[in-house]
Amino acid sequence: MRLLAALISLVLWTACPAQDMLLHPGGTPPAHGEVLPLDTEPPPEPSPSTLLSRTIGNLGVLEGDALASLARLRPVLARSTDPAVSQARPVRSLAIWSRRGRQVIDLLLTPDGRLVLKERVPSGRMARVAFVDRPPIERLLTQPGHYLGAAQEPEVPRGEVFEVPQPYTPGWEVLTSERMNERMFRGMHVRVLPSQRDLADEQFLCRLPSSYDPARPPGLLVWVDPSDLGDPPFALHAACDELNLAIVGVRDASNDRLVVDRMQLALDSVATICDRFPIDESRIYLTGMSGGGRVSSMLWSAFPDIFAGAVPIVGLNHYRQVTIAGKRLAAGFGRPRGNQARLLKTRRLAVMTGPLDFNYEEMKERARQLAADGFAVRFLEYPDMGHTMPRPDRFFDAIAWVDEPQRRAREEREQRAAALLERVREQIPHASPRQRRTIREQLIEVTRLSPWGEAGRTALDLLEKLEREADRERSRHPPA
């Protein structure tokens, strides 16, 4: 029966005219998409790489399964006064290209966390809209945003904690009751209240590495404080300077606050810092102490598509009940499943505690069970450690291990980009016009391998130089 239903669906799908689909510019399927800031005019031609797309102010490239899933959306007509549209806030725009044209779509987020795609039409006209299932375009949702103004960057302190000025950027993830149950409490009978935070009343605190350079984007470490202070603590500073990590914390987000608010504010702080500063989004991590450590482990499990790892300190939750000294301790969340679990197994978790910590036995058992289930967990215990922050050198060991896969992958991409760039530079002086087309494609590949790295920036400069030379050549020999 399932096979028959699938065949019927396929026949119905292939029978649908392209004009009935929302994202079919010129009546043909989309071939390329780009994510843009709000109210941005898209370029006339699609960008060939993420680096080139971001250089002109765009936020990234939409391709593969995400683009294919959007191509299948069926629209409905709606007025701007319809509640589903009027109550949704604009968050991004999409530029979609096909063989026959270009189309601009606005991306809106409803208060309950649903995505709405709305075609851009003149005022007063009814627009076609489509409601989007979250899983097919999860990367659009979790992409925190990108810093776009390095040339106009205000002077900010390096190596010091400072208050991030308002306004703040809401996180892409909206922690509604439905979203929390989907990501954290699947299979558990839990009633979850949605987040009630008001960003206008919040205060974020940031510390940039002492050697911060916008041309060398740092990663980001989210500090979850058990107290109301929120200041990134001294024990983290040396490691973050050494590994080129910025730190962000939240004032008045202690253990006394609802967990869902603390989680939402962590997501909001990521979105805000990524909008304010150039951040390497592949290196976003979590840490926290005591109750903050428990929250960091919950975020690590719930959002492995945002956070690449975590270092919970003297506090850890996981998805099973444990019994310590005859006392049953409840599971902190539901066990992750499917793609979420598969991705989570690539995200390292370094657990820090010691026998003088009253959470020691619980953390040891939870870490043992996580490791037995195939998750990348390292249990770091220190004989002299109680319920306190670790020494700076010990924290460095923990976060360096968590960061190692992403750091190694980035270094390998940079090495491949540098080698390709060196070969291309040797060819440029003697290249014919036809060979220069191949060289341009190779330079674009360098920008894909090394977005914002030295090789990528050099390739970008060479691409601009080649374009100027081509313009001069065209001006000397105009077409007849």
C-alpha cells in the first residue's frame, strides 16, 4: 500500500504544472537560491560561491535538498491582513534563479515558530504564500545570521568583557511548546511552557579574543551562568585567546530562571553576536557551570546543527534516569532520534568535575551511559576539584579537545585551498582567454574551500583583477 501511495503521489506531482508551484521563476524549477538580509535587492546573476555571495552582502547559498524541497511547495492566496501573514515578522529574503528568470521571496516567522514564504508583490495585491515544514530547510532556520559590515566596524575592546548594545537579534529557533517537545522531549509526557523572554529587557555581555581580527573570524563560546552575573569568567579567557574564540553571556539568566528562557537567550545571543561580528559559524560551542552546565548539555543535545560541542562543568543532564546512592535522578530530556542523533554523535562533549563535587557520581554515570551509546564524550575528573570552576589550563584542555575536529577540518580545507591557489597563480601569467575561464572556476573553488581565510581572500582579489582585465579587453575590442 505504501508503494502504491508513493506511485500515486509521484503521478500527481509530475502532473502538476510548474505555474502552480511557488518557487518556479519563469515557469521552470529553481536551479540556485541565495539568502539575503531584509529589504535587499538581489544581484542580477547568482553567485558561484558562498564567499562571493557574502562579499556582496548576501547571507549564504541555498542548494541541494533544501532547494528541492522548496521547489515542491504549493501556494495559497492571502491578503496582508490575514492573521497568518500580518502576525508574522519578516526575517530574511530569498532570491531564486531558474533557467528563465529570477524571483524574490520574503521569509517570515510566525509567533508559534512556523515559516511562511511570501512572494513579493505590489501593495494592495493578493500574494501567494506557502507554509514550510521545518525539517527540509533546517539550515535556513538555524543559520544564525552573518556580520556584513567589516569595513565599518566600530572600535570594540579586545580581551575585555563589554556590554553588547541593544537592539538584539532574535534567535532563528523560537522555543515554542511544540518545538521544545520536538527537539527535547520526544516520547516524554511533558508539558512545556514557551519562552517568555523580552529581548528589550535583556543584557548580553561579550568578550572578543585579545588578538581579534575581523579578517580572521573567531569561533563563539556561549557561557551559561548559574548566577545572575553573566560575565564570561576569567577561567575561560586564556583558552579562548589561544583558540580564537569570542565569548557571550547573558545577565540575569541564573538557575532561578525558567530553563526554556535560558535556552532561548543562548540562541538569541548567538544570533546577536553573529550579526555584530564576523564569526566562524562552524565553531560555535557551549559551556556552563552547575545548573548552567546542565543547560549547556541540553542545548548540545537539542541543537547539534547550531552547536558543534560543549563543556559542561560540574553539572550534566542526559536522557536517562540514573540511580546514585539509592536515589533516583530523573532524565533531563528525551533521547535524540534520527538525523538529530546522527549529527549529535559528531559533536564532542567534555565533562569536567572531580570527587569533591557533589554532582560527581551523577555526572560520571551520565557520561558513561552517553559514551556507551556512541556519543563522543570525554570525562575529565580532577582529584582536587569540587563544585567550582576549573583552572584555566584544565579548561583549555577540555575546549581544545571539543574544538579539534572543526579546527582540523578548517586547516585541511585551508591547505587544499592554498595548494590549488598556488597552482592557479603559476598559470595566470601565460593563460589564454579560454584558459582564464578555467582559472576563474578554480579560483571560485578556492573561495569555497577557504571562506574568509587567507587563500580565499587572495583568490577573491585575483578574481577581481581578472574581471578588470576582461573589461579592459572588451573595451579595446568591442563586439561588431
